[in-house]
Amino acid sequence: GIYGDMNGELIAVLHGHVGGITHIQFSPDGNQLYSGARKDGMILCWDMRNLGEILHTFQRHVGTNQRIYFDFDPSFTTLVTGNSNGHVLGWDINDPSTP
């Protein structure tokens, strides 16, 4: 869930991952939230201006219960992550179709 920082009130519940969320990161402007979860090959990009809407889905192979993190390059144009096959993947954040 997403909670308000002033009063702890529940703002929204985001549904989309099959496992427990292990990593989240906001875009520099705060308009997107990226999330990854255990045993879940998806990294989801959520629209914080329209909570509950998934803007992009980045697919990776994750066959483990271990955390597999992701990060962005300094210019925030490329999403980078590993997978359980031992590969490093990078996507244009505006085009999740091809790593």
C-alpha cells in the first residue's frame, strides 16, 4: 500500500505483483514508482498521478526467492537489472519492449 507521510493514512493499494515487494524506487520527479518483487519477473512502473495505473511492465527472468534489485543510470533514461540466468539487462525507461 501507499501511505501518506503526514498522517499515515492509506492512500492506495497497488495490485500487480505475485510475490512480496522487495524493492521500490521513485523517479526523480516523483511521478512514477518502480517496484520489483520476489519470484516475480516483472518490474512495474506505476503512475503516481493516477494511482493504480501501471504505465510500463519490464519483464525479466526471476526463478529465485532472493532479491534481485534494479537501478537507473544517472540520466534516468535506462533501467538496469540482473536476472537469475546471470545476465544484466537494460531498458529504455520509455520502451519496455526490448531489453
